[in-house]
Amino acid sequence: MFDEARWRRTDKAICITREVSLRGLPDRLVAEVLYGLWARIQQGYKTRPECLRPLYDRLRARRTRTLETVTDPAGAGFSREQVMMIRAARRRSAG
């Protein structure tokens, strides 16, 4: 039987130019990734939407509740850039 609610929570968002969807992510995770993004921008890093979309899609598909649960992002198959973003956001939210 098709579970529409689960599909809406975990499937990728429709790709729209220069937009990144946080749909389906828990409120705490949204706060963590937005804070991590803000911290990267404050340090002068540029982050393109096409780099953020796959990260958020993967977090959504894994049903991640908080970045604290992503203890080994490299071992979990996240890309090098995604690992850097996750680690930066975790450092910022912990400090």
C-alpha cells in the first residue's frame, strides 16, 4: 500500500532554479542547517543551491532528526563538501 505521508516527508523536492527546499525536515534540523549555512557565509564561504539540495535530500531520505545523529558523515556516504557542511554546522551548534 502506498504511504503518501511518508513519500511527502522523504522524497526529493522539485528542483527550482536558485531555490532549496527544507520541506519534510524536522524543525530542529532546519534550525541546525540554517545556522550552519549562516556561519559559513559569515566566514566568507559561498555555497551554491546545487550543493545544498543533495545534502538536504539525503538528510530527508535518511529521516535525520538532528545533525548530532550523523556521527560519521563520510562513512555514511555523504560527499566531501557535504561532510564539511555537516561538521561545520555541528561545531557551530555545539559551541
